[in-house]
Amino acid sequence: MITINHLKKAYPNVTPLKDVNTTINRGDVISIIGPSGTGKSTLIRCINMLETPTSGEIIVDGETITDPKCQLDKVRQKMGMVFQSFNLFNHMTVIENLMAAPMDLLGKSRQEAYDRGIELLRTVGLADKALNYPDELSGGQKQRVAIARTLAMDPEIILFDEPTSALDPTMVGEVEAVIRSLAKKGLTMMIVTHEMRFAREVANRVFYMDDGGIYEDGTPEQIFDHPQKERTIRFIRHLKVFEEKITSHDFDFIGLVGKLEEFGRKNQVSQKTIYRMQQVFEEICVQIILPELTGDFNMVFAVEYSPETEALSMRFTYDGERFDPLESDNQLSLRIAQRSADSIEYEYGEEYGNKVTVTIGA
Ligand SMILES: Nc1ncnc2c1ncn2[C@@H]1O[C@H](COP(=O)(O)OP(=O)(O)OP(=O)(O)O)[C@@H](O)[C@H]1O
Ligand SMILES: [Mg+2]
């Protein structure tokens, strides 16, 4: 469906893409991962000609789009693009956002564009927001609208550039779920992401980008479990992220503490830090926050470890009313947690709810 031959993109000071060669087949779902600055965004921007390649060719359905004679408008219509920052028209309602381009560019009637728009909003779970303005939606909902708007153009491939990275963790799941459902329907997609769990589960192929191009290309299992090349191995080994959702007071506490221990050991976290991390989890999360959450709730517990600095950060995000654990009456638990942690910070935001960040060993 898309063939890329000797693609090069040079900027005055850097050449992120030196020589990219690959073929993308219809139905491929490709996760693009790799360190910052390795040309992941540049690659997908070249594919839909938002950037003009310095040299090389890109052939889409037999048409060489890098040829100056190519009619770019037609080709671009086949390629939907979803950005980190939604890019919705704020002065238009949700449904108007979905109707505009199909009416202007595909010549659809108002009624057709409306019907299709509503149908697509249904597939992303937002039919009841059709008449709202983007400002009235959460970040996750905005991104789902942006995806529906892209689908309204009936693209043959959708290119996503970090679709969840501007979202709070509690909203990442709903957007990932929509993308996953599109993958199941057989859409062709390329997804740049830093969410490794998602990169792995959604795709049939993974591009690891480094060193001026697609450094290693394989199935998720090959790239994540059996990387072959030096830089991929190093990158995969350094992924130090742990994440769990807690949605019930009856969650598997023992199992989770065990997984934390395993995460720590796998990443060579010192035993002392593992112990401190478990203690913070027990006191802040189990003793202080969870008893305050009633009814249906969502909590995301994430840990990141940086082997270079040996700093570990734990993050708890949860919905519901504002609740600052640092103001808890449970002085005993609070004191134990504060002794185990180097810092505990609480934030609250309309968009993301409650967020507690704990650092250990920074
Ligand atoms: N318009 C531009 N002009 C000059 N340099 C640019 C431009 N766009 C990107 N670059 C440079 O090209 C390199 C690759 O950038 P790119 O945005 O593709 O990286 P990336 O892999 O998407 O990184 P990240 O994970 O941080 O998003 C970087 O060094 C960047 O500074
Ligand atoms: Mg990028």
C-alpha cells in the first residue's frame, strides 16, 4: 500500500532520516517507538507530505507522492492524521467539526455528513456530545472526537502522532480503547507512541527508530522480547515503567505488591528502595486514599524508574472529589509514608482529577 525508498529528510542542523526503506501493507497496524529526536514525527509527517522529503520516494497505491507533479490534495484525503493536540475547531460544535471537511472536500450533502458524523460519534462513544463545543469536553473526549473527525474522511490509513501524550493518565485508556477497536476493524494505522504497553498490544508490527531511520522492524514479540540489534536491546532494557489500574476495594493487594517487587528486581532497583516503594503504596494508597473513594472509582498507579539517576517516582491518579492525602487524619500512615518517601506532592485539576506524586531516592 505504501512503499518508501531511500527516504531522506535533512534540516539545516540535523538529518533525522538518513535512509528509510520499508513497505506498509494494507491492514498493518504499526507502532513507532524510539528515543526522542529520532525522527518518528518526521517520518509520519513525510508520509502525508506535511514535510517535503529531501530525497527518496514515497509511493502510495501506485502513485509516487514525492513527485512534484502529484496532486497532493487527493493523496492527503486518503491519509488521516491525529495529533497530540486534538486541533478541533473550537467555534464549531462537535458534529459541525465532523461535517465540515466531508462537505467541503468530499462533496457530501449536509444530511449525509450529519448522518455519518453521528454514526462515527457513536463508534467513539460520544453521540450524546454532538451539540457540545470542544471546550465542554475532557481531553480524552476531545481526542475521541478528533479521531471520529479523521474517520469522517474515510481515510485508507490513519497516522497518529502521540495521540495520548497530552492527556492525563486517567484518560489515556479511553482513547487507546478507540484506537484498539479501529485496529480490530482492520484499518491501516501507524502510531507513534511512548506508551509501550499499548505499542505492544495494539500493533502487528513495531518500528524501533534510531540512528537515522527504522533501526529494527519486527513483530511486537520480536522487538519487545527478543530485540536483535544493540540499540534496540538497550532501549527495551531501559523501559522502566510499571502501571496498574485499581477500580475496586477488593483488588488483589498481595498480587500487586508482588508485581511491584518483580518490577523492582527486574530493573535492578535496590531492595531498600523496593521496600520503601511498597511501604508508600501501603500507607498512601491502601490506608489513606482508598478508604476515601466510594462507589465506582478509577485509580491509576504508575511507577517510573530511571536507572541513570536511580530515582523512582510513583504516581496515583484518581477520580471523584478532591482529596489531598497530605491532609488526612490518619497521621500514623502519613508519617510512615513521609519517612519512606523523599517527597509527596498533591495536585488537583479539573481535567485530570486528583494526582499524587511521590519520589524516592531522587
Ligand atoms: N521543522 C524543523 N526544523 C528543524 N529541525 C527539526 C524540525 N522538525 C524536527 N526537527 C529536528 O529533527 C529531529 C527529529 O525530530 P522529530 O520530531 O521527528 O523526533 P521524534 O522522534 O518525533 O521525537 P519525540 O519523541 O520527542 O517526539 C530533532 O532533532 C528535531 O529537533
Ligand atoms: Mg515526535
